[in-house]
Amino acid sequence: LVVVIVCQVDLIAATVTAGQADPAALTTVAPAEAWFKPRTPTPTATLSVEALLTAVHSAVGTPEAPQSPEVATSLDATYENPDGFFGLDYPSSWSLSPRGGALVSPTDGAGLSMAIEIKAVNAETLAERYVEWYAAQVDDYWETDRRAGVVSGYPAQWVEQSFSVDGVAHHGVMAAIVRNRVGFVFAGWVPTTSPASLESTLRAMIQSVRIVEFAAAPPYSDWLTYETPHLTFHYLPDTWIDAAIEDIAAQHEQAFNDNVDYLDVEYDGLIDVYIYASEESFFRATARDAGFAINEFSEVHTRWFAENDHQTPGHEITHVITFHTMGEPSEALLGEGVAVWLDHGGNDYHRRCADLARSDRLVPLAELLGDGWDGSAAAYYEAGSFTGFLLERYGLDRFKDVYTAPDLPAALKRVYRASLTTLETKWLTALQ
Ligand SMILES: [Zn+2]
């Protein structure tokens, strides 16, 4: 399966550009920078949120207001998300933006973008993330109202917005919806000079949204749970996991206890562990194809497809443990490194790196810093082995001292009295 994560920045850039230009411009997309501007300070002038709220509501009604039949029947075309996650109706006079993921009205500058977000835990958090994003991208941003609503049977957050793009004032409406860990964000905008019916059309489009249910990933409320002292497991009934949960849970609980001891940290959990029995189940619940942790919510999602095809029990929960006790790592080299080193997968990462070294396939550690982290298998092995070397040779305290340091090479010199290159040489020598 190919995971397509719609990039919100691209979408908005594409659609705002397209919506304001003549139809010929629909075939070309200006770079995002062309309309990005730093946010201007919130004006202190006569405009008040209350006044805006009143104006917006008297013009378009509240989100719960029933749509007039006239508007509803104007939605005579259907859009289906290419990955099958959702569908919605729209007026056939509108067109799909060149990059997909947004519908635009070619004549009046209105548009509706549709984005899928990963790691979405609830509609409130998702809405907040997007509000912050909008506020940073456009001018004169005002959130004029926010309330809970329902879209396609799912709890949603409705946000009313007003902002300007290239000096043109807009009204906007946004709906954030979360199904399992897939977030859906529908954001519509119309120039304030447009007729109020345009904004009603946007609302009707969002209210026509159909979030698709998948047999392989029903709502989490239908999943079974199994608890150990520090972990709560979530998995589907009638899968091989259902039959093996006691053993799988015991492996994870063991990894949790060992790692808290090893790192000498105080952390009681509780971590929610979502275990997926198939690629399809994983993708439909998360829109992802690789295991991950949502540290802030103490959650991990792991692939456990068969007895001989699964992630390690320790990797993702180590991310959560370290996040809550040691902080955010400044470099993936150490953040992934500690998760690999403590993954309880029975792998000898020192030996794997010795093999890589013999065939001259080791990437210099300095090249894995910052954006150089490429997520390759070699990068993970090296991170795990190098982290293990630091911990075994020099102990925990020094490792914790450099773990969150913004400038890792400088921190290594200060704490280990050695440069990254020197430590790397010692590590490679120890591997032999
Ligand atoms: Zn990781």
C-alpha cells in the first residue's frame, strides 16, 4: 500500500492561487511562497470579535441551521477521496484543483480544501493545530467562533474564521473530524464580497461529507482491550492477536519494566498500545504504513501481523517513556537510538554495524544529524549501536545530559570531553 498524506500547505497554496486567478491559471500552480506572508500583529482597531460573530452568523446562520432545499440540490457532483477514506458532494460548476484535494469555484474565488492528517487523536486538538497553522499563514486572522458539531455521524469541531489573502478579505469555515487516528480537515473560504449563499454552499458541502467505515478497522470503541499493570492493549476480536494477546502483552510489559529500570526513570505509564493484525487494518485506522508513537497522548501503534512478522515490543514504548522522563531528543540519532537499543527484539546491533563497517556501508554519524537523518535501516542500526556504546561505556548520566541538547556536537565535547568524530572512532574500534 502506498500511503498518500495530503500536504495541507500544498493544498491551500494551490487552491488559493487557483481561486483568485483566471481559469488559465488553473493549470499552473505558483510556489507556496508566492502568497505566504508573515502574520501581521492582531489589529487593535475598531474590529471586535463580537461584531464579526454577529455579522457572520446573521449572514450565514449557525452550523446547526438546516440547509435550504435550494442549496442542497445544487450539490450535483460527487468527489471520492482516492484512498477511499471519504466522499462529499459539490456543485458541478466547481472543479478539482490541479493537485487534487481541493474544490474551487472558478468564478468567485471560493474554495474547499480537504486534507487527511495523521496522528489525529481528537477533533479539538486537530482543530487547534489548524487554527494555529492558518493564523501563521494569512493576514488579519480572526477565529470568530468555535463549537462542537457533528459531521457524518462523527463529533466535529466547527471553526468560523475571517482573514485576508493578498489584501482580499475572506470568511472561512473549517470542520475537523477524527475517525480512529485519521483526521479529516475541511476548510472552505469565500471572499467577503460574495453572496451569502456561497458560504451556505460550503456548509452544505461539508455536511454532505461521508466518512467511510472499514471492516478491517472499525471504530476503536469496538476493539477489545487487555490490561497489564502499565499498559492497555487495543486489538480486534477474531484475529490471531486475540488468541495470542497474553503472550504479546507479557512481552511488552517486560520491555516496559526493563526499560524504566535501565533508564533509571520514574514513569508509571499508562500507555495505550494499539496492535494491528494486518496492513489493511493498520492503514485504515491510521493512514500510515509504519509503526509510530504519539508521545503527548502516551499512545503507540504497532504492526503485529504474524508471529514471525511484527515490530519489536520495546521500540515505540521507549519513545513514550523517554519523552515523559528525559524530554524531546534534539537528534534522531539519540531519540531513535535509545528506542532501537532498548527494543527487546533480540537483535545484536553492534554486530550488524560491524558487518556494515566491513562492507564499507556505514554512514558517517555527522551525516545523520539534523535533516541528514534518512530513516534507512543503516541509520537505525547505527543509532542503536552508537547509543548503546555511549550508555555501556560512559553511563546514563552523561547520556541524559546530551539527550536534549540543541547542539549535539557541542554537548558531546562538553559532557564527554570528546568530539563526535572521536567518539565515533572509539565506537568503531569497540565494534571490531
Ligand atoms: Zn522510532
